[in-house]
Amino acid sequence: MDFKEVVNTRRAVNLFDPEKSVEQSILRELVETAASAPSGFNFQPWSLIVLEDKEEKLRLQKHAMDQPKVSQAPVCLILLADTQGWMAGNRFADRNFDEMVKTGAMREEKRDWFNNLCQSLYGTDRETGVAFACKNTSFFAMTLMLAARDMGLHTHPMDGFDKKGVKDEFNIPDRYWVSMLIALGYFPEGGHMPEPKWRKTYDEIFVNFNP
């Protein structure tokens, strides 16, 4: 599939073949491909809870407006956005700086300067931390959905769920924002594929607020 075909055939499908599982090798390849998504300072503040067991998916479904696709899809992903993913002391944030030192992109003596910069960008309040985490996790999510389509899979991203209910159900620490749910699997043979929805035109996308 070329890139335009991937983009143009991606749909948020409501039907999945419950009898066709997603092999672990395919799931691993998919996630590793999505991990190439960009992120601010390469912090990669995304994590996944992967649900494949029917009972676990039903536990999620009761907090997701009882949408059947949550349990029908062979895989349902809970995307977590780490609002503290930029913070000194976070193991990935510390590793990120260490990796930059290794490549020569940063010097060790700039660690405090870098940490203060990140604090000013992402840590001034809860809102900036959530914005940082969700923005970057959305890069990962979109890359994952496009990679899934390229591999013959379909997805459905969901925002219709009780965030507190999901966090409590799966013991998710408060620092994580539950960014979205993604149902993942194969479209059933003979199912009705939804038609593309309307999109803004080139001219409608541009705005200008100057007087």
C-alpha cells in the first residue's frame, strides 16, 4: 500500500472479526513502528495497556459507554499519556538526557539548564503537563493507526469513556492521562465498510485573525 492509499482507506470502523486474532509478532511490529513517531525533545511520554483477554475487555467496555467494539475487537489499547514524562527523575526523561549526551547533542553540564527549560515549557501547571502528554501521545496514536492500516488491520480511536472509571478499574496512577482507547483488529469479511466522511477543503483549513 502506498501512503495515500493508507490514509484514504483508514476508517474508524465499528465492526471487527472476533475470531481473527492479532498475532503477537504483528502487534510488536506495529507498536515498534509507531514508536518512531516524533515527540518534544524525544520524551516519548506514551505507554500502552494492551487488553486481549475477553474478560479484561469487558471490564473496560463497562466504562466505555458499553460500546460492543471494545470487546469484539481482538485487541483493545488504553493509551496513557505521562504528564510527568518530561520531569527530572522520570526514568525515561533521565535516559533521554543521557542518550543526548552520548550522541553529543547535549553536554552533561547542561543538565540543570535543560531540566529548567522543560519545567518552563511543560511544568508550570497541570494544564501544560496534560497538553504536553496528550499532544505527544496523539502523534504516537496516529502513527499507530496508519501503521495498522498498512499492515491490513483496522482501528477505531475512542474518546467516549469514563476516564476516572478506567483509571480506577485498571489501577492507573494519577500522573497518567488516559488519552484514548483504540480498538484494533481485522474487519469482518462481508461487513459494510463505512464511506469516507466529509473533510474541510484546502481553503477552509486556513484562517487569519489579523484585522
